Amino acid sequence: MDSAPVYTSLNVPTLITSPSPNCIQWSQDGQVFFTSKSAIFVMTAELGINFDANSVLRDSIDEEREDRPSLGWFRTMIQFDKTDACRWTDYSQDWSATSLGSMDITVWTMALSPSQITQDASCILAVLSSNMDLTLWVAGKNGLKGEWKKLSNVTGVLLDTLIRDQSISRTTATISAQILCMDWTSQPTFSCVPALETDASFLVCGNRAGDLIFLRRVHPAGFHIDISSRFRYSYDEQTESKIKIESKLKVSEKWVLQVAVSPWIPSRPMTCIALVAYSTPDGTVGLVRVTRALRSAAKSSPFGIPFALFTEFEQLQTSIADPRRAALTALKWIEIPGRSPVLAYGKPGTIHFWSDPSSSPGQSWSGLHTLQLKTQKRSIGSSFLQPLSGIQYVLPQDALVLSLVDGSFHVIHGLAGEGPRLVNSENESGGKLNSETLSTIARGVFSRVERGSVTFADVMRTSGMVMYDDGFGSLIWIHEVTRPADFSYKHDAKHNSMFTVARLWHDASDESILQALVKVFGNSKIGPAPLYYLRPILFHLRHYSVIARLHLELIKILALPKSEQGSPEEEDHTLDIHLETWSMAEGQAQIDPATRQDLRNSLKRHLFGHDKFFMLRMRLSVADFVWKLSTDDPQKQADYGLVAQALLSAISHRNLRTLIRHLIAVAEAFTFDDIPFVLRLVVQSRLSSTPANLSAEGSKLAEIARRVIPMDEHSTHLDEQCPACGVNVPLEDIINAVCANGHTWARCSVTTFILSTAQVRTCIGCTRKAFLPFSSRAGGGGGDEEREFLPPAVRKSWFVEELLEANERTYQLEIIHEDMATWRNGSAFGFDCRPYQKVAGSSPAVVMNKPAHHVFTQTWVTSNVNRSFS
């Protein structure tokens, strides 16, 4: 039992004040968040990230072995500001508005938004304090180890809005703003191709007044959905970042203590439904149905979305109640493929499961099932009456793994089958996944992590637990050694928790890893970052011995799908990019701001909104990962390189077609300043490896460019000036630019222009750099002084500006392909033609700009720019 591998055991000198299943959570960006008394810690596993590897924290009680490597983490934290607490007595001095949590303000709980809803396409963190203060936080320049910034004080917004409501008293408005629980919905899937970039998620909050408040975020600039105008899009550069109340629904006369939102379920075309479960102090659980639908609407421009968003909220008459009148300790929806979501909630000593009988009449079980937990006696403080601290569903085993605060584990089987049943021992047909076995192994890990000083009097106080590798057997938990029988006081500074990653059971066979990889490539959808899906795969492929054994199978899985292979004549990389042509109105001198915003959103949708395209990028991520780990076998590394090169070509062609078609659609808005970038796309379209139909579209773009600048002047616009000495630098290498005097510069991975500024963003997957979008600059208005960080050749190009804004997350936006051998005025000229698998001294990611995490981290330090002078 003591041989269970421990991959991470990091000391966290802090106190966890509110153990619960929400204490530790995975974000859709692939980061682990957990709460302490006064801060939120953000942990990012090192796998798939190549940025600033020296900052990785690595600590484990197990020695580093080839078959059992430790797991490193990037760490940062969000310090909670206690001085910013709301003074509720300033709004109401009624006893009902009293906040006892203000005596010692701590972090109470948190909720994570879906990915891709911030300016840099990441998540928002909602933090709730014991004083019922609700705030929103976003990552700053470096989400791995940098500062997180407060985005909004939601409590202040709620107070300002509710107190102005003349229909309710000031005390009612005050307790309505006192939030007790919250959950963030996922993004509804409307099956649109390409996927919409609209944020349709809600932050659902329960308050002291018995209300459910549905909040949505209004973006700081650009298009936003305006409820007062029936969800029509409007453009307003002065709009501040705000949280607005979408709906306030009265559901109870008592406090709402717990809230949980189910996954969205498609009910009919363009319509999704989610159930919001909430609980009150007497243990009653109620339900609210939320319907999100798309309705046809007039487009504001040729590139706009022809839909408007419609929302309905309905409190259901169905309520879930059992004879035990006790408050809930946990509330969570379990998503089970093939059946409707199951609601799981805990009370002291029991776990309850509810499935809606009306949603799936043919399912094996429905209604309410109650199971009595059993004490797993591992310490003096063991008790089945302890609160739940973790609820995780293991799909391959059809098992629900529960952890209690006393450190014990409990396993329930049959949620997808005949009905839930508690399996305490191996004799109860639970196999190795049973309560006694997991509790014993976890206790052994606890003893080893605490260096063998554990006795029966020591309790493994577990504050939170989640799975690391989605059912293969590795778990993450936060625990602290406590001695409740001593009745002694321990100062906050003496508390020390342990962040542990260990394997409690082993289901990761070679076949299961391959099946999981195929499943990821077949079922993943646009929204979460690729690292979110690939986390369990990269974890089990980090052993070179595993990669060597699975070499042939991995090559088959990673290779470009057969349906997309064929002769160059048959190759067609079009992904339903159908755009209307924009025409200037009479007297119009340039493209209007609203159309530009629609064009930017269209670029986002077509570059990053196709599931099929997303799969190619994830294949490339895994190919890059195994390429790096195959250095001991040059032949196997070359095989992975060939696969990656084919994937890179397909991705590059799709990106190129997307940009060319958007440029052709707005051809009337071309100016002299747009030509340098346009010509680079024309050059790319004339490569020998480019499909014939894509080359034909590039020729159309060349004809359009000829109307602005004569053909004999095109070659001069492909050159740039060296920022150091001013001599011409030809476009011969898309990675670096070298002038005749030997000055070397990095190129922007989005536009391929020379990077001569320290104000760049760096991809954490491949460390390539790109220009910052204008919106991230001070002021964000796009004035001349804010464009000086760009090269003169592209400084005034409005299309490049929109492209930089659209490229929030770097997936694969190489404009010029690496195997370039093209023409200048009809004659070949020298480009870097190194094959993918023969790039000496660098990994493929440097060539292909394809990170596993796909997130830009802004860097502002001059030394981060690749410069060398001679």
C-alpha cells in the first residue's frame, strides 16, 4: 500500500478555512485553483509549457525515476484584500443584515468562468469572502506566475443597482446583495459552425433574501449584448467593464446556501437548457430551468452574426426533499454520457442522488436515492459525519469517488447503470476501486508525505480533492495534519498544508492511453484550452519508455486524417468560409468601426471556431510533445517530425485561406498601408506546396493589390529596414531577420514583421513572440503614439490591427510557411527551407508556433526580445 507513487508534495504555509468540493478546482485553461484563508493559489503543471522553465517548483518525497518522474508546477497567488470589505451597516443597521464574517474576513469560496471570455482569451475568477464580498479577478501579463488583478467589485454593483430600486426597502436591497453561494455556467453549445465568440455564460449567485441572481459580464469595449435593446449588438468604445443583472428570481423565503448549475443540454436546434439546483437551510433542494436560444435577426454588417440571443428563466415546481431536515454540505451535478445529469448532494453521514424522471424515461433509474456512508477508521478523528471535501466521477469505472474532511475516501458505483450503490470493500464487487482500499492507500501516502511522523492521533484534514488524469488513478488533494483530541490552539502562522499529487489506483494501460487519446481527438470541442483536454495524455506520455512502446500506434493516431490526405489536385482545405463582400456606401471614405468589429469577430470565428481545425492543432501539440521526448532515437523523432510537418501544412493552408478570403471581402477598404501585409499572403499562396485552388485565390488577392500599387513595385514592399542601421532586410526567414551588417531580429509570429520592441506577448508553449494588440496598450485608442511599437511598414494598416486583436490565443497563425520556396517578380529567392525533422538545436515548436497551452503571456523586458548586434 505504501508504494503508491507520489508525484508532488509541496508545502503551502497557510490555513484552509472552508473545506468543500469547491476548495480546489480545475479551470478550462488547465490550471488548478485552491483557496486558503487569505489567498487563492494558482498552480499550473509544467507539462506542455516551455516558458520560463526555471520557475518550476518541483518537490516530492519519491526520488526522481525514469518510470516515475516528479511533476513540476508554476505557482502564483491572489492576495485577498481584507481592507476592501463592504461595511454593511452603512446600508442597513437591521439585525438581518448583520455579517458575523466581518470579524475575521477570510476567503469563503470561488467559482471559475469558462475559458476565452477575457481580452486574452482566459478565465475569470469569482471570489466570495466570509463577509459576503464578491469580486472578479483576471490574470495580468503572466498567468503562470504573475499578478492577478481585480476586474470588478460585484458587491458594489449589486448595491448600487438594488438600492436604486424603489419597489423594495433598503434592508431588502442590502440582504439581496449579500451573496452566500455561487456557480458559473459553462458556455452553451448551439452547434454553430464556426462557433460563436459571444459569451453566453452566467454567474449564478444565491443570496440571503432567497433569490437567485443571474449575472453577466459586459465587455469593456466593442460589441456587447444590450438587454434593453433586445440583445442587439451595439458598438461603444466608452463602455466600462461591468457586471449586469440578467435576472433576479425569487425562489425561497429562506437563505440560499448552495447552488450548482448542470451542463447545457441541447433540446432542439439552436436551443440549450440547463438546470440550476439550489438548497436552503432546511435541506430542501429546488430547481430552476434556464433556456438559452438563438433567434434569427438582421445582421449589422456582412460579417455580423445573423442571430440574437434569447433567455428564459423558470422556477420548476419540482423540489427534492427527504425526511432528514439538515443543511447540505455539498451540491454538484454529475455529467454522465448517455443519460441526463445526476444531481449529487451530501448531508452529514449521507450522500443523495437525484435524476429527473421526466428527462429520460428509458433510463435505468431515476428519482431520489440515498446512501448511508460508513466510517473508515484511519485516525482518532475518523467519522462518516464529516463534511464532503471532494466529489469526482470516474467514467471508465462508472464510479463516484468522495473524500471527507477526515481524510477518508468513499466509492459509489452504478450511477450510469442500475443505480448508485456504496462499495466499501473489495468483497462487494467493487474491485480495487472501493472505500477501504482508497482510504488505506491515501493514509499511507499521508504518512510518507509527513515523513513518517504520523500516529493514530493525527488526522489527515482534507480540504479539497480533484482528479488529475481523468480516471486513470491520480488525484490532487490539499491536506493538513491536525490533532483534534489535543484541544490546543494553533496560530495561523503555524498552519501548514500540503499540496499532493499521488496515484491511488492504476488504470493507465497502453491500450487505455491510446483510447483516451483517440477520444480526445474525436470529442473535444472549441472552448477550453487544449491543455485542459490533453492534461491526462501528456501526464502518461512523459515516460520515454511509453512513447517507445506506442510509437507506431501514436504515429497512426497523430497523422493527418485519411479524409484530408491525397494528391495536391484533390487537396481542399476550405472550412466553410463563406463571406459576403463589403461595399462602401456612397461618400464613405473608409470602413466604419462597427464593420471592423464584425470583421474582427469573423476572423476569430473562422481562425479558432472550427472543431475540426481544433483537432489538428491538438494533434500537433501532442506530436511536438513526443518529438521532444524522443531525442534518444533519431529515427522515431524524424517520424514524429514528418507527421508534425504534414499537420503544420494543413493548418497553415487553412489559416491562409481564412485571411485571404477576409481580405478579398474588404478589398474596397485597402489602403497603401495594407499592401505590405497583403503581399506576404500573396507570396505564401504561390508556394509549390500550396493547393491549386488556394493559389488561385491568392492570385485574386494579387490582382486587387495591383489596383493600389503597380506590379513592378510589389517586391519593394516585402523588404523591411533594419531598426539598428536602416539597411534593407529581405523576407528570407520567417523566424529571424538578419540584415547585411549582421543585426539579427526575431519576427512576429502573427504578422512576420520584425520585432524591434520589448512590448510583446510571448507564447508559453513555444516561446515565440508577437506584437501586442492595440487594446492592451495604454489608452487603447489606437492613436499614432500608441502605434510606434510596430514597424513603419505595418504601423497604419487597419487590417493588421484587427488581426492582432482577433488573435487572442496563439494556436497556429503562421502566415508564411516554413518550407517556403517562392518567387519575387517571378524568380526564386532564398528562404529557410529546413525540413521539420532536421531543425538542429531547437524543438519543432519553435518552427511551428504550436504550443500545447496556446496562451500568450505578455512580456515587457527588453532582454526577452531576440536581439544580437555585431
